[in-house]
Amino acid sequence: MARVHWKGALLAESNDTVFVEGNHYFPPSSLDRQYFTDSDYHSACPWKGTARYYHVVVDGDKNTNVAWYYPDPKDAAANLRGYVAFFWGEVDIEE
């Protein structure tokens, strides 16, 4: 079971993460969506494609661009479509 916490809130929890390049990617259904807001930020990975980001907001505190996902990944990363990863050190991740 992998879990993500920030400021006492459980952001995500799953037995079905995909582990890639040192990051747990959580299924979209495992997120507690009340804490997530869309970001306009994006980045590019040569083999995964374009990543979009979320901010996390807990009790009015905002963690900017702390989570990312690939809405339309390249074929090599098709299994990550919609799955969400978090920056280590910016949130607490339990394995």
C-alpha cells in the first residue's frame, strides 16, 4: 500500500501504483479530489510525453505544482495515462 499525505490530509492511497523512475504513479480513482486543483504548468518528457500538473490545497495552504500526470502519454508510457505522481520531499509518501 502506498499513501501520500500533506499537512495531515490523505491525498492518495493505493495498492495498484505504477512505479517508474523512482516515482509511484497513483490511479486517478485513488486520489481524494477535494485537495486537487488544476495548474496551467506543463513539462515534457522525451519518452512519456507532456505532463500536466496539479496544485494541492489543504486548509488554505497551497503546494504548487506538486503532482503531475500524463493525460495523453506517448505509446511507451500508455500505462501511465491519467495516473498521478508526486514530488518526493514536497509531500510525505509512504510505501
